Amino acid sequence: MFGDTHALGRRIPQLFAGLVLYGVSMALMLRSGLGLDPWDVLHQGLQRTVGLSVGAWVTICGALVLLLWIPLRQRPGLGTVANVLLIGAAMDLTLRAVGGPGALPARIALSAGAIALNGLATGLYIGARLGPGPRDGLMTGLHRRTGRSLRLLRTGIEVTVLTAGVLLGGTAGVGTVAYALAIGPMAQLFLRWCTVPVAAEDSRKG
């Protein structure tokens, strides 16, 4: 199914490491108290309004977004399913283990470190080429069906979830702005190091 078994021996562990680190980075951003990425503003808002943990809402929203793939005729991969199952759990475990720093310099350092870790995690799980996350797949599926630019679609989706999250009580702040500005360049940088070379046929499937 995934082609080159030698590459697969690296891709699966890299995928899982990237997804776990992604959940850890999200928890650290939350603990900094300086603002979350747009989707986590929504997840936190749902947690504050409805209940359950933030990580549980990461999982629930991921599963709901995955359902939107059906009319878009998107095909999930191993990475897609693992994304739904692992990130929220890793986030909740990290939140239980890590408390928030009190002093502002420590909070700034925690937020900056979390954004850098998120960039690395993104490079790892996307570079494994085992399927996009539910939210990325929604964006690419809409792009394929509508012909709209990826940048426009991503901006529209993230503005929508950010607005909904703020209205529900989620935390947006300087960390949200820093994430929006930094995550693209950082993910691109880490992708150069983390993308696993695979055979052409395997690449099309992943």
C-alpha cells in the first residue's frame, strides 16, 4: 500500500513523532496564555462553553472535518486517521503534566518555543507523506473542487474558526498573530529536512 518498505520504516515513526509533538506544542501554546492558533481558539472556546477537555475537542472537530471530505471525494491516509486520534490525546497529556509559567518573559519564551516546535512537528508529519490532516485535506479538497487559491481558502477557513472561537470564549492574542506570521516559513524550513524521499508511485498515493 505504501510502497518502499525501507522508506516506510522511517515514515511511520516520523509521522507518529510529528503528531505527538504537534499536540505537545499546542498544549505549550495554551499554557503560555498569550494566544492560540485559530483552530485551537475554537477548541478552547468549545471547551469553555460546552465542557470536555481541549484535546477532546481537537479530536471531535478533526473527526467532524473528516466527514466533510466525503462530498469532496477526498481519500484519507494513515496520517489522516492518526492525526485525528493522536494530537488531541497528546495535548491533554501534556496539559496534565505542564503548568503555566507566571512571569511574562517566561510566557513569551514558552509561546515562541511552542511555535518553533509546531513548525518542526508540521515538517515531520507532512514530510512522512502518509496523508494530510483533516483540516489540510479540507482546504486542498475545496481547492480542487472550486478552483479557488489555497491561500484564499486557508485564510477564509481560519478567519471563520478564529471568529467562532473568540465568540465562544477562546483565547486569541499576540501568540495567535505570531503563529500566523511564523508557522508558514518555519514549516517550509523543516519540510526541507524532514521530507522522506519515496518512489514516484508511492508519492502519488501518500
